[in-house]
Amino acid sequence: MKKIILNHKSYLLYDEIIKYKKDIEKIKTSDYEFIVFPQLIYLSLFSDCKYKVGSQDFYSSSMGSFTGEVNLESLNSLNVSYTMISQYERNKILGEDKNESREKLYRSLNSKFNTLLCIGEDKRTNKPMYSIKNKLNYYLNNIDRTKLKKLSIVYEPSYSIRSANIKDIEYLAELIKKIRNYCKSRYDIKVEVYYAGLINEDNFKQIVNICDGVVLGKMSTDINFVKSIIKG
């Protein structure tokens, strides 16, 4: 079953998220599995959600005197089962560096969370795997292989597919295949690979057919959009 990650980022007010939860739980589909990533302040509202729930961020240390931070122990108590690491905006806008992202990755996997690691080259290049391999090696080299069973990869280039142009889809399909093959040959793991980029009604079906699922950003907060792509 293909997965659709609903990453709300910092959208939706309280009344809107209450309505959203009711509406998303009414959607019936046997082809897709939703995983909801609401804002941190709304996570408790989803502790009884029919779909699995993820956290957009967390603090890399255990419980302690860290004012304003949210730890994995607290997330676990809310039935949160997914985390997301090294998302583009956290790196480029909020200044989270590679060391911090790597520490979060270790903590998440060691705490047995299903962990989405976001990677991608910064600009379109003829050798995208060069950058992707370097990032994978930086993050994964020192992690116990048994822990990597909970890892999934989100391919998130800083540019994105602009249309349903078949040449772009073929390019993406080949790259996702290479990511899977590299993780298998280098780390002996079979990973799910998701795509995060510009996704619309025209290209959704083509994209979801070549990977294990997609990550939707702002558009994930629009229930009508979510309904339209899965029915399209």
C-alpha cells in the first residue's frame, strides 16, 4: 500500500485542525495509507486518530530541563510512531546543521520510531547520486544495521518537478531505483523511498507509481486536494 505523508508544517488554527481530523478520518481508501504530521501543539488531538501520526520535529536529548522542547519519550506517550529528520526548511531556513540532524536520526532509530530521513541534491546535476551517497554515508555509517530497519528515505531535492513531463518522471524513477539499490548494496537494508516536491492532480499518479509514497506539504491541509489526487 502506498503511503501519503500529510505534513502540515505551520498551517491550520485550532478550529481548523479539529475539523481536519474529522474530515480526514472520513476518507475511505484501500490504495493509500495516510500518516499525519500536524503541528507539535496539536499532536495530542491525534492520539486516538485512525491513521498513524508523526512528529515534524523533536529535541535530540532525553527528558530534562530543556524549556520549550519536546522529547521522544513524550511523543511516544501520545502514540506518535513516525519522525521526520533533516527536512529542507529545518536545514535551510531554521539553521539545523548536519550534526544535529544526525543526532536526531540516531535517537529516533534507537527509540524504535519509524524515521523519515530527507535527502536530496541542492541543484539539478548530471551526477545527483554523488551528493546523495555522501549524505547517506554521513548519516548512516555509524548506525547499527539492525536499527536501520525503521528507516525510510524521503527524496527531497531543493528544486522539484514542474509538470507531469514524462522525461522528468523517468529521471525521478531511475534516481529512486538507484537510492534503493545503494542502500541495499552498502547497508544491506531494503528501504522505502518517498518523494517530496511539487505534486498536483496531473502528476500524482505517475509519481506515486514509481516510489513508495509521497510527502505533501501545505496542500496536505486541503482535504479537497487530498481527495482529488487519490480519486484522480
